[in-house]
Amino acid sequence: MGKRYFAESELIINPDGSVFHLHVKPEQLADKIILVGDPGRVSLVASHFETTECEVESREFHTVTGTFKGKRITVTSTGIGCDNIDIVVNEMDALANIDFATRTEKESFRQLEMVRIGTCGGLQPYTPEGTFICSVKSIGFDGLLNFYAGRNSVCDLPMERALLNHLGWTGNLCAPAPYVVDADPELAVRISGNDMVHGVTVACGGFFGPQGRQLRIPLADPKQNEKIESFEYNGLKITNFEMESSALAGLARLMGHKAVTCCMVIANRLTKKSDTGYKNHIDDLIKTVLERI
């Protein structure tokens, strides 16, 4: 069987040899990758690097590759949402495992290690503002992984069914089709250490209605957050909301990469409290991840 060829319309390569959205070239990507949402946070992460070899900016995607304590690391901003994670993870996998000269898959697989650093909303009394949560399981309300073959092979199907029943979404054609994916176990243990909550994280397709926030438009299910907070499966409870972890965990599992999400709680939905000065504290999480990646 010949090597699979990736057509120009499927893998878009810029005239300078960089991948379409990220504008990163294959030789500029490290094996260890930190993903952040905010393009401005890339500079904060990179400020801890001892050396910098490249810096690229394109739209919301800001990338710096350098070294921290001898480790070569790439930090890239993804913007907000699972749709952007789909772009970033697919293009990074292409940079690592597709030969851009021949547009064919490389013979030897290169595994990437991706850690997302972000912010989230806590959903339990034990996840107040300032808590660091490592998402050992991610629940996708975004639907992204449902477009990929093999999603059932990397998902926790019994937990998906239990959640659907608990939320009352079974048979509701207007409700999302959630998927449940585990983070890479070795990476999760290494990054979380003994000072992060091991969490079950819901990744939502929006910040307001999908996370139970009501402004001027009424919610389809005003009790949705109460149901999410009360859900329990094999001793696990849902700890937090964010907007990217499920796509990262799911795509990484399908591609054979290692990935995990670590977030700092900046608002607790139970106590109705938030920390708008969180940017002063997230550097502690960044330094912890840099040490452990």
C-alpha cells in the first residue's frame, strides 16, 4: 500500500513552508507544547525561557519556541473554544507527522506532549477561586469529537450514558451529544503532582447560555447547572466549566499524543464569587507546569 497523500485543499501549506493558520514551520515545533487561550499569555510563559529560537504571530495564534531548564518547549495561543483547538492540534500533528515536501505521512510517528493552561469556573464547594484543577476527565458539550471516526474507542461510553440520563437529554434532538475522554494518565499525574485537584471538567460551546449564565435570553433549562453539579459517577463529580479541554483530550487520544488541561478557578458558580485579579496569580500555575512538563 502506498503512502497516503494529503491534497492541497486538505492540508494548506503557506508559500514559506509554514502550516496555514499557525504559520509555524515543521522545524519550529518542539515535542513539549504548552497551549494557552490568550495570545498575550504566550509572552508571560516565554518570559521564563532561557533562550528563544523563534516567535510567530498569525491571527489569535501566537507561538514562541525556546528552552526552559534545558527543555525545548513551544507555547502557542489557541484563542477561545474547541473549534480553535481543532485547528491547533490538527496543524501541530501535521507539522510533526506529515512530510510537507511530499505531502505524505512520515514513516516514524512523533508523539507530542501538550498541556493546556487556562482558567475555569468551579462547580463544587471544594473548588473555590484560586484552586488549580487538573482535568483527568473532560466532558465535551461542544460536539467536536463526534465528527471523527473512532470517537467511541477513546470515550467513556457508560459515563456518557449516565450523564445523558441524569440531564434528561436522552431522546432530546436539540440537546448536545456529550463525549467523555480521559487525559493521558502519566502526564496528568506528572503535571498535577500533589497540589492540584483531580477534576472532571465540562467543556462548553459558549460562555453564557451553555454554562448556565442568563442575561437577556432565557435558558432552555434553568436547572442545567444544578443537574451538572449534582451528577456523580463511580465517585466522581463534575468540578469545573471551561471551553477547550474535551477537544484537546479527544483529538490527542485519537492521534496518539499525550495531553492534559490544567486550569485555575477564577469564579465559583455555587458561591457566585469571582476573582477579576486572577492574572496576578496564574503565573504560579505557569511556573509549575514548566517545571513538570
